[in-house]
Amino acid sequence: MTCLGYSSFKAGDVSPDLASEQAKQIQAGLVLVYAEVKASEPASVRLQRLRERAKKKDSEEVEPEQKLYDYFASYW
């Protein structure tokens, strides 16, 4: 089996289905996806969002903390 390619990136929550779509486009018979939590949203970013909502007097609930992942996919 020959590796057709690979991809790696950092992002928030991304569906593995996107890797499956790419596999179909490049006619790969197999795609291996690996994701590892690398960090949570920095406190400074969360604090800034809270300040902006307070200025707007927004009564919505505060969004949950976003996680940052390292993704790796290989196409075979």
C-alpha cells in the first residue's frame, strides 16, 4: 500500500468526515486520522469575550471554552 499524502494542522473541533471527503476526492482507499488536544482557549481570549459581552449587556450564557487540537491525517 502506498501513501498518497498527508495533512497536519491545528484547529478547534473539526469533524473526521472532512478527511473522508478528501480521501474520496484523491481516490484513497483508507484514511487514518489522529487528533490530540493541545491547549484550551487562552484565558486572555476568554476574558476579552466576557468584557465585550458585558459592554453589550448581553444576557446570553458564556460559550464553553474552546479546545485546540493537533490533527494529522494520512491517505492510503
